[in-house]
Amino acid sequence: MKRYTRDMRGYGPTPPHPQWPGNAKVAVQFVLNYEEGAENCVLHGDDASEAFLSDIPGAAPWPGKRHWNMESMYEYGARAGFWRLHRLFTGADIPLTIYGVARALSRSPEQLQAMKDAGWEIASHGLKWIEHKDMPEDAERASIAEAIRLHTEVVGERPRGWYTGRCSENTVRLAAEEGGFAYVSDTYDDDLPYWLEVGDCDQLIIPYTLEANDMRFATAPGWVTGNDFGRYLTDAFDTLYAEGDAGRPAMMTIGLHCRLVGRPGKIAGLKRFIDHIQAHDGVWTPRRIDIAEHWAKTHPPKRFERPSQMDKARFVSLYGSIFEHSPWIAERAYDLELGPAHDSAAGVHNALCRAFRTASEDERLGVLTAHPDLAGKLAAAGELTAESTSEQAGAGLDYLTDEERETFTKLNTTYVDKHGFPFIIAVRDHDKASILANFHTRIDNDRDTEFAEACRQVERIAQFRLRDLLP
């Protein structure tokens, strides 16, 4: 058994309507990362200086040494950039979510008090602003616990949101297993929140962004001027606003850093963007915790039995009859590389069809011959499968006149004599008249053409049957 754990489906083609407060067409959420004072620095017990997200081109760690320029750029974020952003957002009456690194918050009491006085949410951005990809699982679990402890001590209450940023493959699971977070944001995979099943825990995920993010002032390719950043944000907002106006509201997250967009030339584009969104009706500018509380109330988690998590016996018992009297198809499909993308009607259908298509011609012929004649003897005797009974009844084939029944009988006999298998059609696509019209047309096909068409119809029938069972 092979299982692919990445979720390439998400909400699929029909995401839920978020029902934002005030019937908002888009939720625009601003995050301010507060990392200054928790970056890599030998004063913090680290082996080298910081090299990430600054205005120093091509910065590299200085092993065992303080990097005075790097430190002072981070200090600018705390000393000047934060207060410029504080004035901008309090003046615009837009609340922020702070991604606060615990040690950075502990070293910035005045900024922390200003965050609290403004009513901003202070979520956790981990214990230190460092890379976690190589951190052992136990060490990362301990780091999360210490970040919560220190955050609670410094802020006065535990964080309800979590974002590591420079995370490991274990981060989301470990944060969910901690059990106290209303949301986790270490993903970038959707325009809406969603629930993630982690063991017995249903963890709300509110995806973050690295594209609508001022970090690209410090990366290549990236922003050069504040106008570059503002223009990108405006284009993203306008697209989402139009989609919301068309009935598909979503969420836009914007990531900010005190030492980056807090510079005068960079913040100008952000100011223009705020003016732009405030000129529109139907825009909600919440904190992330507000989104989490709204989503939990409006779209609580709903678990269902997932095909990719079933054992083989259960999978075959549920889907072994989708292809008429051919459970071997489900048995083979189960052994494919299934994952979350297969926890849907389309997903299971694709797996079953792959097993059917790669079968030998004799095996596929066996599937075709397992199908009953339309309105034939088995139907009259009430011996069809439940699925076939329902399908034929839906097309009106259970109530035929004597003349219609005689016509179907003659056509069935002629078709089977010519092709060697019953006439198969997805009756849910048709009514009685169009079924007969197709019967008269297809009966004259050559055997190879009709074999291929019958196989396509078998797959179509399976598609309908799975839609009755799965999302």
C-alpha cells in the first residue's frame, strides 16, 4: 500500500462560502512580524550572526562574530520602523496580528505595550527567529513549549495563534498536538482557512503568505520601490474583490516586517494600498484570531470516512460494486498511490478507472458482460443490483409499455449477438427516448468502436455512483 500524504485537492472546485461578517467580499488581514532582538546573534548564544531578511545584499553569517551592520538594521525595525507602522495602522483603525518571537517581545516592553493598547492580537512566532529544518523533533517540541511559556510570562496570556516561519516538516503537527492553538499558519496553500486532521485533533489552519509580503524587498526577484509592493497588493486585492463580488469571497493575507516596510520609502506603497481598500465597500480587515473564531463558528470541522485512510477490506466493501460485479477493480485501485486528493468522488473514480484501464481486454470484457441488459429479464425479475435498479428506474425503464419492452428485447438480443456484450449506457445522462436513439445508432458500430464506447460508459456510470457516496 502506497499513500501520498500531500493534499493536492483542498476544497476542490467548490470552496465553502466564508460568510464573512457584514457580507464582506474579501477579508484583508495584515500581519506584522516582530522578530527584532531574537535573530541569530552571538549575544543570544548563537554560533553566528543573522543573514536573513535585511537590506544587506548577499549577507552571510559571521561565525563567532557580531555583525554590527546587521544588528543595527534589525534595531531600526524596533526603534523606528515599528512606530511608523503603529501610527499608520492605528490611524487607519485597522487591527494587526503580531507574529511575535517570544525573545523579541521580551526585549521590547514599550512596543509590546503599544501592541496591547491598540488591541492587536499577539500570536507566537516561536522562541527564536532561527531555522528549524534540522531541529530534532523533541527539541522542536520543547522549543514550542518554551515559546508559549515565555510568551505567556511577557504578554500576560498564552498565544492563540502559531507561526514558526522557518519551520520543519514536523512543525504543523507538533503545534496541533500542543492542543492550545485556535489556528496554525505554517502553510501557504489556500485562500481560505481549512481544518486539518492531526490524530484526534481538528486543527484550524489559516494559511500565511510569502508573496504578498514585504520580505521580497530583501530577496530576488523582489520589490525595488514601495510602489512595486503597493501595486502588487492592489492587483491581488482587485482580483479577490471581483471574485468576492461574483460570489466567491476569500482571504488576503499581507506579511510585514518592521525593519523592511517600516522604512520611509517602502511604507509609501503600503499607505496607498490602505487608502485603496478603504475606498471600497465590503472589505473586512480582521485580526487572524477574528478569522479563526468566525471560521470555527461558521464552518466547524466535519470528519468523514476517508478512502485514503481505509483498510483494504473496508475500501473494497464500499467501492467493490461501483464497477458492476467486479470487486477486483477496487482491490487493485487500493494498491495505487492514494492520498487526500482521492478522498472525493473524483479521486476514487480516477483510481478505479486506472485499475480498469490497465486491465487486460478479457478482464474488461468481463466487466462489460457483468452488466445487465437494459429493461431485460433481470430487471423484470427484480434481480438487478441496487445501483442498476435505481439507475434504470430513474430513466423510466421500470415502466415500459408492451411495445417498448418488445423493442428493448429485440435490440438487446441483436446487440449482444453482434458485439458479445450488453448495450451499456449511463442512463442518468438520458431519458427513455434518447436511450433508444443511442441504441439504434450504436448497434451499427464495429466491435472495436463499440467496445471502447462501452468502456467509457462503464466509467461514466461509476462516476455517478461515486457522487452518491462521496464529496
